[in-house]
Amino acid sequence: MTLFIADDHPIVRSGLSYLLRSAFPSAEISEFENGEHVVQTCQSQLPDLLIVDIEMPHKSGLDICKELTDSGCPTRIIILTMYKDIEMQKLAFFNGAKGYLVKDNTSEELVDAIAAVLDGKTFLSRGLVDHQLPEESTPQQMKVAEQLSNLTRTELKTLKLVSQKRSSKEIADLLFVSAKSVENYRSRICKKLHLDARNNSLLLWVLENKSVIDRLI
């Protein structure tokens, strides 16, 4: 088994390496402090697992997840971070992570997380489970359906493509319009949904309501 550790703090990397060598004596373990470097090495060496922090030089952990997932790299990814907010968890899983751990509970959960992820499952830190949003209720589904009914056909197509992690350029190519037009569509969608057009608000809204979007569009 080949394991990669990516964190910009040497002490964290050292501690993780020691823990993993104790739990998996036969594993080949490599350490990285640079997001760009770990992406390049993952794409060339295809390790079984990557454990990566969100805050990384040159490329964030979320950028690393998206780039490796979009490139078809089979490496399973576990995010290891101090962030406990649900928005960050959603972004991590949306961008391809299979596990999400907080550093507070690393030694207790890391081995379990690795076993689960390598077995094809997803893993979320047990301490975060209680903070998950409840499943959407029927009133929420109705509210989302009502909001979607205010969008034009082109805006609905754009929203669907956003939910598929398409970039503005990709959406423009698929809709045969300019990237500027797509940005205008996104801006109008945000206005109709009463969202701030900045700070990934549209993406977060899509993540929260993706199951409804998939059924209705």
C-alpha cells in the first residue's frame, strides 16, 4: 500500500508518518509540503491514498481534490483539517474527497478512516456527525421547487451544469455561448435565489439542494 501525506507543517507530517508506520508497517509512505508537488506526484505514481490538509501552499486541499478527481486519478483522498464547518465538509466531498477528519481526533480515527475509504466507503469524523444538517423536509423541497420555477430554461441548464462541477468555460462551451454570458446567467440566478454572487454562495446552495435539483431539472 502506498500512502501520501501532504501538510505544510513538518511536525504534523512527522506525527502522521509515525502513526501510519505503526499501523501499516508494510506501507510505503511519502511526505509533501507543497500542493503543486503532491498533485504532480499523485498523477504520475497513483498512490492508494492521499491524506491532505486544506491549507496548503500553491494549491489548497480542495483544489487538489478537484484536480485529481477531474483527471481520473484513482487515488482515494482524505481531508485532514481544523475546519469543522459543514460548508467546508460539503465542498470537500463535492470535490472528490472520500474522508473528512479534524485534527483534534486524528490518532483515534485515522486508521478507521483509511480502512473505510480503501474499502470504497466514505468517512466523516464522528465528532462532526452531530453537526450535520437534517435531511430535507417536504416544505424545503417545495421551497426549492418554487425557487427553481422562477428560473428561465437557460438558467436551469446553467444551474444543472454548476451542480455537475462544471467551470464557467465548460458551461459556455456546452451551451454555445461566451464565458461572459455564463457569468451573467450565474449572476441572475443568484439574484433570483437571493444569494450573494460572491464567496461561492451559488455552489454552496447547489450542494445543499443537489438532491432536489437532480429530481427537478
